Amino acid sequence: DEREYEDFAEIVTPVTIPVGMYAYPDALFAADELIGRWSLQSRVDNAAKHNVIEWSGAHPGLMKAILNIGNRNATFDFSSRESLQRLFGHKDMLPECDKVWDSLEEEEQQALMAAFGGGAAEARLLGRLSYKELVRDRGRGAYTAFSPIFEDYVRAQAQAAGTRGTAAPVGVTVQLDAASNAIRINGRR
């Protein structure tokens, strides 16, 4: 019976409602909650708290990961730009970046890799990514990611995929198959 299948699917299929970026006051509140929970008040002043929000792009998962790294590492300096560099590719940041990345459609992933790799991405895709608060328009066709950590993650994805941030012309589909070293353009090898 089809109705039984649908009921069963509702039970076993998780409903995912993506959480967007916090508004700045909400990000401050969330940061204060985590700072208090982990007794980081002596290490995280207002300027450092602003850094955590800026580095995470006010993304709840990235914010929590940054503060958790600091909680587990007493030498982590929330006020240092060098600490931001230490977060790039950090094993605790990757799962949160993976969640954002995996929530995107393939064409959105390609647009991000193009935008941050020096290439050109379709305006409609950048508009969609902007609506999702994942990119910010800096003007003159330049974009930045919501978080420098996520932007670094996207660049690493592009490098791993072997792309240099180039985008196919509108209407052309390019697929790279690293396993077989094959390129398909509009489905043709």
C-alpha cells in the first residue's frame, strides 16, 4: 500500500531545516552562552568575541567549533589574526564546513569554486548563494564568502577537484571525473 510507504518514509527520513546565520545580536548572545558554559570569560573579551563572530560569519556551527577549539587549547588566542590562519583546515572546522557544502546543489558548489578561484560564476547562482547568505557582493563582480574559514574550505575543494575557478559558458555542462581522468562536455567524452 502506497500510503503505508509514505508513512514509513516520514518516520525514517529526517526532516532538515537549515539554520541560517545569526543576526549580530543573536550571535553575541550565543557566543556569551558558550563562553559562559566553557568558562572562557577571562580569555574572550569583546574584541575577541567580535573576531569569533566575524571568523564564523555568525554561523552557529562554526561559532561553536571555534569556541570549542579555544576551550580545548589554552594557548589559542581569540584576538590574534594568526589564530584565524590556524583554523583554516582545522579538523574541527571541516565537519561544519562539510555540512554547508553538502547542503548545496552541485551547480552552487561549482559557482562558489569559480567565484573564489578567480573565475566567473553565473549571476543567477551568485544571487541564489547571496540569498542563502553564503556570499556577499563586494561590488565589481567580486564576492566574499560569509566566513573566511568557509572561503578557504571552498578554495581547498576547488583545488581537490582540480579546478582553477573557471566556469563553463552558460548552457555548457562540464563534468570532471578524476577517477578516470575524463572530461565530459554536455555529456560527451
